[in-house]
Amino acid sequence: MWYYTLNNQQYGPVDEAKMKELAASGVINASTFVWTQGMAAWAPISQTALASQLGNLPPAPPAYYAPAAIAKDPEVEKNDTLFMWFWISLIGILLFGIGLIPAAVLFFILIYRSWKAVQHEGVRGNPDKMTAFCFIPGWNFYWMFPAFRGLAKEFNDMFIKENIAQEPFNLDLVTWMLICLFASGITFGLSAIAFIVLWIIYTSKVKNALNAVVLARKA
């Protein structure tokens, strides 16, 4: 199933047969941005597997420019900036032995903003509760699972309910991230490297999911 954009509006999912109809009628062309499961990001049809299947696509209008020329959404820019400083803080850990606290602070800001974005009737918890309970000694060993894994499930549900074209979370990744975190003390830090790698991947996915929700709601 495919998603496509027209005039900054997202449409789909539609199957390849429908995409062929749209191409034949001139609704979409070689420069139309599309996305399907497995793609890391939206791309023009001319750069995807659809190009060979849709035959001779209408040429792109001369005045059309790729969405990259569109000014970045302010909320998306904030999320990207938070993630950039999260990365810088992690580099500080490796180079100077510092940066863990700033990285953790930036991470929880993203978590808070994400829980705020997924709020709906019947949601697992509000942003204050889901983040604050992670700092209760002892209790946080349990609470991080609903806070982080639960957030991933909320995003996955939202992608389906709101028809948002975004790669879903792998819940096993979140589980193993937390297992590596809690095991670091037992293994004398041997699992800490695995945790940091999984932490980076998870944080990146949270940032991307949050941006996808922000943009979908403003489309």
C-alpha cells in the first residue's frame, strides 16, 4: 500500500492499481512524493520501485519544487534541535566522560512532548505522570516499561487510527533497551554499550514519530 502527497496534503493508503490510475489521469507525476512500508523517508516516484511499474509518468510541472524547499515546521525544528543536542551530549560522554545528565534531560523532554502528542480518551497516562514516575527510586524499574514501551504502542496505534505514514516501532527494541539498562549494574557495564546504541535508535524513532504526528495534524 502506498501514500502520496498533493499540494502538501497526504493521501492513502492506495494499492498499485490505484496509483496506475492516478498516473494515467495525470494526478500524480514523476516528482510526486510517495511512501510505503520499508522506506526510510518520503521520496519522488522517480526514485522508487513505482517508477518502472507505472510506465511513462507525466513530467513534473516546471514550477514545482520538492517539499525540501518548504520552511520547516517550528515544532518539528524544536524536536530536531532537541535530538541534535541529545547526540552532542552522548558524544560528550565518549570523549570527556560527561554529558549523561544533559542527554537524559533532553531525552525526557522528548518523551514528555511525545506523551503530550498522543493524548486521547483512554490513553495510558498524562505527560506529567508518565515522565515524573520514571524518577521514583525502585518504582522506576517497573515504570519505564509503560513510559517508554507504552509510548511506542501509543504511537503505533495512532499511526493506524489517524492514517499517518510512519514506520511503526519495534516493541522488542524498547524491551531490550531497558533490559540492557537494568543489566548494566550486574554485568559491570558490559551491557551499557548495547543500551546506548538502543537508546539512540529509540530516541531517533521517538523524534521521527513525534514529527510525523505534528505534520499530519497540520496537513
